[in-house]
Amino acid sequence: MAEEGVSLNTHMSAQEIAKLQMEVDTYNKSLVVDGKTTTQSLGKDDFLKLLIVQMQNQDPTDPMDNTEFIAQMAEFSTLEQMTNMNSNFDKLSSVLTSNSALGTIGKTVQIDLGETTTQGVVQAVTYGNNPQVRVGNMYYDLNKITAVYGN
């Protein structure tokens, strides 16, 4: 219970804001040093950390409303599902691109090399997000193919 006449200050002074900004900047710089890169978007782990910090620092005399907490958990669940869907779409894209490469085996293709083109029969392909086709003794990115001729 809060004592009567005692008020809780929920505003930060300019000095406190500057100190907090400096701590955030220092932390962000440490992420790059550790081999991590900073992003401008929040992931599901960031969202969960923010929710935990919010719960730890809430005013004990006026705790977070249950409906607000449930709404934030629903947002977290939605974010997690969207992240999972994005991952699955990436996998599907990789499979479809690899299948496109497989469809060129044994066919004559024209490959754009910038200022010139080359042509030959695809003898092999590699899998993955950026599959390559082997024409002669060279591998070329699938996106360099400008024409496929049936044999």
C-alpha cells in the first residue's frame, strides 16, 4: 500500500533521458562488437524482453490491467506465428527455385554475362536459395539465364 501524500514520479528528467540514451547507444555498439548487427525492427525475443521489463517495472499500486496483458500476449503470439510463416515461405521459395534449376538439366540455355552472352547445355545444378547451373566447366547463377531451349 502506498502512503497517503506520497506521489510516484513517472516522468524522466532531461538528464535521466540523456543517461538512458547513452546506455542504449553503448549497448547497441556492443552488439556490433560481438558479431551481431543491429536492426530497425523488433523480433519475437525483443518483444518478450520488453514485456518482461514492463512487468518488472510496473507500479505496484497500479499493476497492469489483465486485459492489457492478454492483448500484449496475443500480439506476441501473432508475431511468433508471422515469423514462423516467413521462415516457411523462405523454405518454399528455396524449393521452388531449386525445382526451376532442375528443369533446365539437359536443355540448352542462354546466359547473360553482362556485355556478352554464352549458350550451352545444362549438365548439373546446385540447390539452395541461389541455385547455379553448370554449362561446360563453369557454374552460373540461375538468374543469369535469359532463355531456355527445349532439346
